[in-house]
Amino acid sequence: MELIYASMLLHKVGQQVTEENLKKVINATGAKVDDTKVKAMVAALEGVNIDQVLKEAAMQPVAAAKEDKPKEEKKKEEKKDETQAAAGLGALFG
């Protein structure tokens, strides 16, 4: 995760996301640098328009927001079921 943050920081300040720059940022935090992961990150970002990716990500709805509505509906259904169950028990002991 620190590589993603370091890459975004470098991009934000106008620096190229290179192995050397990533290592400097990670070392500055006191974290241990994994050379293999650094190389993989640089390779993964090669040719990627970071500004465009960030813009598109900002436009995507949050997954949790999609899940909230069904949960609310489930709660309403559960309350309805509980009310019906209580009414049914009341009829038994009338």
C-alpha cells in the first residue's frame, strides 16, 4: 500500500514515478523497501495516465453505498416478519 501512496505523492508533486524516486520516498518514511515490489509498481504504472485513472475512480460510486440500500430493505422486512410473528403468537394465547 505504501507504494501506491508514494506513487501518488510523486505524481502530485510533479515527479516521475521511477524506482529511484519510489525508493527515496519509502526510505524517508522509515519503511523497508522491497526492490521487487518497487520494480513491479513502476512496470504496472508504465504508460498509465494517472490523472485520468484518478478522475475515473472519483466518478465511480462507492461499493458500500450500493450495499446500504439492500440492507435497509432487509431491516424493514425483518421488522415486518417480527411484527407478524408477534401477532401470530398473540392469537395463540388470545
